[in-house]
Amino acid sequence: MCTSVLCLVCVSLLFRTSLSCYQCFVDMQDSLRLCWGHILTKTNVRNVDACFRKLDRIFNNNGRVIEAGRVGEGYDKRLKELLDAEILPMAKEFDKKLNDETIYEKRLQTAADNFIAAASKLPRVSGCFPPCGFQSAGAVYNCITCQYDSCEFPLDCPVKEIKAMENSRSQMWCEVPFHLPDDMEVIWRFAEEVETQQVDQFKEVTAGVDKLYSIPSTSLHHQGTYQCEIYSGQRSIVRLYYYLTVTPQVVAGHTELQEIFDLSLLPGGRLLPASGGPPHLLLPSPLLLTACLTALLLLLFLSLGAFYWSSKPEKTSQAEQEDGDVDFGFLKAGKIHVVQ
């Protein structure tokens, strides 16, 4: 038979290495009262240590009890109420009374089952949402540590790459999958040209509650990394990063023309077949054929006209020369002829 002080020491040593919901919420004095009259069946000897080991097996090392205790923030008080409702009446009943270990086994197992059934109905949380951000609302109670587990993610999210055409609209949203407080503040910062997460390279561009950052007409100087940081009070909750790549319109147009040209060089003027479909010929449109024929005819007429006008002055000069020779002959003969 042990004294009260010795039994308290035994309880402390037994429960120190294996904590669970029982250890988190049931007072040590109540455990001592509960196990005071525990009798071993074989030897008919009172053994408090064996009762503590029984509590350890049924509650502290029971995965179903631990899982049932994973409740949302603020519901740890309900866990204590549920355990007290099962343990305290039994401790009052067994205090200073001898009971066989089989009775303890049955009554403690029933208490554990009742706790599991009731605790499992308490509100749960969706848990933590990776990969980043301080998520206090996602914490769940841990009966092994007797406290709420926080979502241990870094504050900085990975960089997301977005692309935009020059002169087009660009939009970035500061959205996260977990709940945000009502007093949040959103700050947008920009690091020109570089892709980075170094905080000292960013300059603040806007602050307020707007989670949307919009660029109506994207230009080349908008290329770089955008940082969105969400605050609650003086505490930073999460930092998101977007790396914006801007494609000039000239480059984009050249790329499209190059693709069309490459397509026209395929053997036989054939397009690549669609998935599961036969290849088809790359035939010009009737409008294109008409334009080409009209251009050829116009070129032909222009060539003929140029040839005609270039040859006409030479004939005129030769005729004038012959007329001059005839007139000179008339003058030498001293006669005048009327040319008919």
C-alpha cells in the first residue's frame, strides 16, 4: 500500500512518457482516487501501478482517442468536459473502495468508447493548406502535446510565372485557400525586370484591401516580380509572388509568320494531320488566285506599253532625217516639187 505522495509520484512517472487526452484534461488527484482500490485478480493484491498502466493503454496509447481529440480551435474545453463526465463519477464511486481489475477494465473501456463517440462529433477544421502562409484557423488540437498544432509552412509562397502580350491587360490576384481575418491589409510591391524573392529588392506600389492588381496596358517596363503581402495588424500572414514576362508585339508577329512559313515548307504542301485524321492539302483560296492573275496581267500590259513607247521615238527621228535629205535634193536641182 502506497501513500498519497508516493502514488502521485507514480502517476507522474507513468504518464510522463505517453501523453494523451486523458493526461491533458484529467487531474492527477482524480486519477489517484480512481485507481486507489484496483485489485489484481491472481494475487488479490491492491496494485495502483497496474491501474495506471491500464489507463495508459486504454486512453494514452489509443489512436482512436487521439484522433477523436483533433478538434478545431476553442473546442479543447469540450474535450475536458467529455472526459470529466466519464472519469469523475467513476473516481467518486471507486475512491477508497476495492474493485477487481476486470471491473476496471470494463468500466474504463466503456468510458473511452463513450469519449470517442462524443468527441468525434465536435466540429473539425479543414486543416492546413500547403505550401505557405501562417494559418492559425487551420490548427487542430493535439492530445499528445496537449496544445494546438500550427501549420508550419513558410511565409513565402513559390513564384508563379505569368505571361502577357505587350499592350494587353494583365491581372494578378492575392488569393489563398485558407481563411483570412477581417482586418487584413494588402500591400503590393514590384521588383523590375528580375525574378526574385529577396525582400530588399521590392518597392511598394500600392496598399489597401484590394487583392487584385491590374495593369490595363502591359508594356516592357512592367516585366519583373510582383509581391503581394497580407497583414493582420502588425503580423504578416503570407507573401505571394508573380513573375510577369512581357512579349513584344513585333516578336509575337514574327513568331506567327515564321510558323506559317514553316508550315508551307512541308513536303507536298501538306498540313500536319489532326489526331486520328488524314492529312490534307494546303490549297490557296480563290480570292488569292484572282489577285495573283490580275497582278500578272497588269505586269504584262505595263511591259508591252514600255516597249512600245521606247521604240516610237527612234522611228520618228529616221523619218525626219529622210525628209531633210529630199528637201536638200530639191534645192540643189533648183526645182520645186509638191509632195503629194
